[in-house]
Amino acid sequence: MNREQELRLALICYGGISLAVYMHGITKEIWRLARASCAFHEGRTPAGGSQGVYRALLQEIQDEHRIRLRVLVDIIAGASAGGINGIFLAQAISTGQSLEPLTDLWFDSADIEHLLDPAQAPQNRLSKFWAVPIAWAAERRSGDAVDRLVEPATRDEVREKLSKFVRSRWFEPPFGGPRFLNLVLDAFEAMAAAPKGRRLLPDRQPLDLFVTVTDFGGHPERLVLHSPPEVIETEHRLIFPFRDLGSSSGALASIGELAFAARATSSFPGAFPPATIGELDGVLAERNMEWPSRDAFLKQMLPRHYAAGTAENAVLIDGSVLANAPFRPAIDALRERPARRQVDRRFVYIDPFPGGKPESVEPRKAATPGFFQTIIGAASELPRQQPIRDNLDAIADHSRRVERMAEIIAHIRPEVEREVEALFGNTFFLDHPTIPRLATWRRRAQQAAAAKAGYGYAAYGHLKLAGVIEFTSQTLFAIGGEPGMRRLRTIRRAVERAVMAFGMAETRPTFAGGTSAEMIAFLRDYDLGFRIRRLRLLARRLTELEPLHDEAALTGLREAIYASLATYLDAKRTEPHLHLRREVLALREDARALLAQFAASLNLKPLDDETEVRLSAALTAASREVRRPMLLAYLGFPYFDVATLPMLQGEGLDEFDPIKVDRIAPDDAVAIRSGGAEATLKGIQFASFGAFFSRAYRENDYLWGRLHGADRLVDIVVSTLPANARMKPDRIAAIKRAAFIAVLDEEEPRLKQVQPLIAQLRREIG
């Protein structure tokens, strides 16, 4: 029997200007891994190339280690060049469309001659003729101007296009906004016209996409202080969120809206004009494309501008100016994730040029930067290149709390088990856990835990109540969809008053461990978190039993636990309760009727009954060696919860497991060639604009993107194996070699400009 496990990837895609072509190679390889995983689980043989290598790797993991691994991408956050690639990848995952048509579009369209606004191009070869020496100087200044592996004709191509770029009209963006927007729309249409597969996520598994944008003019945000009570500041950061819920009618958004997000996030200052809704309106009108969801889109993405009636005039520029590494929205998206099996969550960030420096700064010189260097660095380069230490620290803190909680549970488990055994006596293990018995045992265990907790129970009870109020308030706020902390505070106050009106003010938990009937009834209707935490504890306990038992002995319990957990997590999502939106929008002070409707929408009693049916059947079918520790964990949960709930306060993550962080970058993928971006990529030249000047450069970077992606993805997949079952290095190297050769075999007929590179790579791979 095989144990099912999911490797869930949350992708963070950095900006990189022309290194977008390199990132296309990486995201294409990620897409191929996701397709191979789907084919593996459906018993299909995928298309050849690297997909076949990935499918064989998943088969080997199952055959050798009895782990049936599913790889999926369910969270994507991107900025600038990473935003564009993230949008295309999300569309392919959501719809089952292919990324293959994009490759030729990148080669043909990501070129200076295609991107230049016709009004900006030099009118003839003599236009600003005196600027040609400046173009040559810029080309020489980039260092390794023409690599020996590139066709000799490339030298002339680059110089000619660089000359056109430098001689375009100055003090105006050389690239055309509508021109680029049309290219993105062409790309979406090409994807839609190509052969289509199935959605690359399980049913009801949401896909979240976040695209960073910079609001150049800014929008007002209210901040609450002590004195003065309120201040207004200007916020420039924007996140465009898109979500596919995984239903049959689900979709991320219309292609016009996705194209606008791509256009806005990549409006590199000075190169592209800012993006505006008016520009999108004009392009869609020219293409005879309707936009029925325009009003809803503006209200969601530009709420402050929409409320002020100025959404059409909002000026949006490159998302990487203020948020080049958008970890935060991806972390927040861990809420409301379904769980059907054990999850290995990874945050994978794609950094095409780690540690890249502006070319105006020469590291070998220690001199103080000049006037223009300081201004340019402060205004553009430095904000983009800030390290992600704060984000990694936040993830590490989360993982440490999880590990600390696991240690506490392990240390108090013997005492908890003694308490449960003493409570139920010998008959506890002789009787089969029927549904009525399980419910009776659970109630007795909760009462005993409350009595044993003593003084600690009052704080625990108040914390549970506060958690329910916060969950209810946040859910109602999300249902209403109105922006601003003021509205959230209004909802929270109304919910608190309604809860007190239900009798909580006079019947709070006591130091003596007592709980009123009113509070018990209230928690049964609203305390979704308690149910989820209990099932999470059971899932972790089952994982601890894996080394001691065959998978067949655990499968029934695992299926029962995760099936039950999925139903509660579905109830926790916002979408099942959207029918309450009108009532939420009308809420002012009295929330009692709305809370009653929300309790009916949660409908927790049937879910509890279904859970007890599943668990009782699975426990009865389990062997005594499995049933005993699992029953002790189930009935001992109230004891554990009293001890650990304070550690979970404010966390709110559904995937409460340690998070691992992986990076895909040229510096990390050294199986073929070391030296990082400087040894492999051409797009880093001309301040990362290099790939715009030559198709050969784009082919080079795209090919290295696929190879680097394959290198790191194999590492990430094999790292999911337990420490005592890791693959040997020579086996990993053989798998990578097969993937590299498959990529070269696939791409050699298409990449006409870099045939010498392909030949060299075959020699290096061996």
C-alpha cells in the first residue's frame, strides 16, 4: 500500500526585465512537472521530453519508497517580469492550456524592434546620428559583449538594435504601452488556440495568483492612533489578487484583466509608459473585445480609486519598484487551503540574477558614488534588490512555533495518555468505538480536561471565544468585500456585541474549569477552529506512527481524517457564505440576526456527525496497535489544546506544518556549469535589458532557464523523501542528466541561433 503525499509549491517570481525570457524557461519546466504529476496519478504516459523524466521519477519514488507523490502549484506571486510569467503559468494551470505557444512569441516579440513605440523609433538612419558612439560605448561597457558561443552575426544585430534604442526620442518611454498590451493579449489567444489538457490541480483545490503593482500617484489609507485618533497616509503598493476556486465554472479572470495585470506590473520606469485603465479600454475596443466584468474588476483591484470615481485615471507602474519579492500575499494565501493528504509545503522563489548590481556601480572601486549614481540607485535599483530576510524570518518563526508545539505535545503526551486511561478504565480499550460511544467519550474527556486545567482554563476559554469572534468578523468582512480597516472594526464591534447578547457576558469560562451551557452551545455553532485543530493533531499523530506500521494499516484512518478535515476547511472558506453579502453590507450595529444566518451557513452539526461516522468506522477497522494511540490522541485533544492554543494565537494557517524555502537561481543550478548568471545568461547585459537586443540572447537564456529549472526541480522533488530514504547522489545525477538531454533533444530543432551552445552543453553534460 502506498502513502499519498502532496508537494505543494508556492512560487514567488522576482522581476528581471529581459530575464523574463529566462524565467519563461523555468516556469515552463515547472508546468511540465505539474503535467507529469497529473499524468502519473491518472495512469497516463505524458508527452516525451523532460515530462517523461519527471513521471519516471515519481514512479521510482512510489516503487522504491511506497510514497505516491503528487506535485502541484497552487500559489503564485510575481512582480514585473516574474509577474508576467506567473500570470501565464497560472492561466495554464487553471485552464489546462499550453505554455508551448509562448516560446516562439517570446523569441519573436520580446525584441527592441517589436517593443519600440513606432512614434519613438528613429525616423531614419541619420536620426540623432551623433548618438551612435554612445550606443557603442554602452555596448562595450557591458563587459562580455558577444560570447564566442553565439553566432558571429549577433554582434552586428546587437549593435544595430542598440543604436536604434539609444537614438529613440529622449525623455519619453521608448517602448509602447498599447503595443505591449496587444502582444500580451496575442499570447493569451495563442494559448487558447493550442491543444488543451485538463486543469493541473485537483477539484476544489484553489489557485491563488498575486501580481504586484505600484500606484504612482498613491491612494489614501487611514491609520488609527491614540493621538490624533486617525491619520491619513498615502499608500503606493498594490496587489492584484486573482483566484480560481477549482469549480467547474471557475476561472482566474478574463484575459483582458490578466493582460492588464501583466502590462501594469511590468511598466518598468523610463522604458514603458505607465499603465492606465483608459489604455486597456482603447485596446479592447480596437480588438472588439467586450469587458462585462469591468466594474467589478475596478472595484476589487482599485477600491480607493473606484470609491473616488478616479479608477480610470490611476497611474500604475512596475510592481517590483516597491515589492520585488512578494512573499507576504503568498503567506497569507495559506489560509483556506484544503487538506486531503499529508502536505509538504514549499515556498520556491525564482531569482534570475541574485545579488545583481546596477551597472553604473563598479564593485572594484571603493569611491563614494556620484550624484547621479546615488539618485538612480535610491530611486530604482536599491528598492528592487533588498534582501528577503524579513520574509524568511517570518517563515522561520512560523516553522519554529510549529516545531516547538510538536515538542510540547510530545513531552506532555505520556501524562495526557495516563489521564485518559484513568478516566475510562479498562473498558476503554475493550469496547469498539461506535458512534454513540465516541461522542460520549469525547464529551467526558472535554469535561475532565476543563476540570484538570484549573486556573488555566479561564484564559483558554476566553482565547477560544476571542478566536471565534475574530474568525467570524474576518469572514463577514471578506464576504462584504468593502475595503478599509474602519469597516472591519465596525463589523468586529457588532459581532462582539451580538456574542455578548447571546449570554456570553455573564457566562464566561471560570477558573474552576466550568463552562456554561450557553457557551457550549455557542462554540458548537461557531468554533470551527477547534474541529480543525483536533483533526490536525490526529493527522500528525498518524504521521508519527508511519515508521511502525505498514501503509495498509493506516490508510483507512488517513482517508477518514483528511476527508473530514476537507469538509471543515471548505466551511471555513469565504465562498460558501457569499449568499450573505447583502446582509453583511447592510450591517451597522445589530449583528444578532446575521450571526444566526452565519451559523446556519456553517452548518457544523452535520459535519460533526459525518466526522464521527468516518472516525468510528476507521478506528473500529484499525488494529489495536493503531487504534489505541489514535484514540488516546482523539480523546486527549482537549488537554493538548489547552496547552498549545496560545502558541497558535494569530497564526490562522490551515497548513500548520513547517514550511521549507527553496530557491531557483543560476547560482544554485550547478549540475552542468558553475559561475551563476555571469557564466550562463546574456540578458544580464545592458542593465538586464540584454535579451531585448538579440534573438540569440533570448534563445540562450530560455534554454538555460529550462536546464536550471530541471536541475533544481529534481532536487526539490527528491528532497521530499524521508531522511532515511534519500536517493544516492549518483542516482540524482543520472536523473538530472536524463532531464538535460531530454531538454536539449526537444529544443535543438527550434533554437537555430544557439546551435554551438547546444553542442557545447552536450559535451559538458557528457
